[in-house]
Amino acid sequence: MNIDFSSPIVIAVLAFIVLALIAGVIVYAQKRKARLRLRTHFGTEYERAVLEHGSERKAEAVLVNRKTRVEKLPLRELGVAQRERFVSEWSNVQSRFVDHPRGAVTEADELITSLLQARGYAVSGFEESAADVSVSYPGMVEDYRSAHSISARSGRGEASTEELRTAMIQYRSLFDELVKPDVTMQTRSVA
């Protein structure tokens, strides 16, 4: 069988095949770029999600849904008076650590939850709060999870003083990020 490559039908079929290949390469490149963006944004949380959900595809769907949900939250910056109140409360919690480390860590955990709520995050449970933190503060979520775990173990009398100190440092880092004026929120409100 001889194929006439100058035939309009053959040319159209070859053009279609070439266009389909190009489209496939473009779709693949876009998916790869999106995967890289998610991996870069979420950092260690990306790997955690892959382990938890069993595949990159499932983990990416969860992370994209998480990001979309957080973008819809009515997030707000703290007012000056609110910020000062939270800073004062943190100072009080921190000063109690020397005499009552377990209680101070529990209070720090509660203060972070209150602060997240004041900023507009949904705080119906720790996992949801950690998921929200992973979107807005991806570099902080691992410390937040660790501090919360230590706080929970502390409530059962299973955390050492050194672990409690570590939890306070981790909570402090997240606290500092949450009370900072948010440049991205200012940009959002201007747009």
C-alpha cells in the first residue's frame, strides 16, 4: 500500500497528530510546573501529604483544595489594639513558663488557637488549623504540629521540661508570624 503524503487527508491527519503531540507536551509541562509550585510552596507538608494519602496525585488534590478553602476564608489583619493584647497575653504566658512549664505550654497552645481565630481562620480542630497554617505559613506548620504534640503529651504528664521549652520556642515562632502585619493582606485589600 502506497501512502500519498501530498494528499490533503494525509496532511490533515499528520497535522492533527503533530498538534496532539504538542498539546500533550504542553499539558505535561503545565502539570509538572503545577506540581513543582505545590512542592515548593508546601515544602515538608507536601511530602507529609504524599505519605498520608499514598500518591502525589491524591496529595496534590488535597493541597489544592486546602489552598482554595483558605483563600475563601475571611482572613484579616489584627488591629493595633488586638495585636497589643495578644502580645501582652503572650508575655504573660511566657513569664509563667519558669514556674509552671506544663500550664504555660497549654496556654500557649490555646493562645495560638485564639490568635488564628482572630485572624479569621476556621478553628474547628487542630488538624484543620494545621492545614490552614500550612497554606499561609508553610514553613511554620511542622513546628506547630510538633509543639501541639508536645502540649498534648504534656497534658498526660509525658513531656520533659526540655520538650516543653522546645514547644514554647516553636509556638513563639508561629505567634510572631501571626501577629505581624500581613503584607499580602494589604495587597489583597488594595486590589
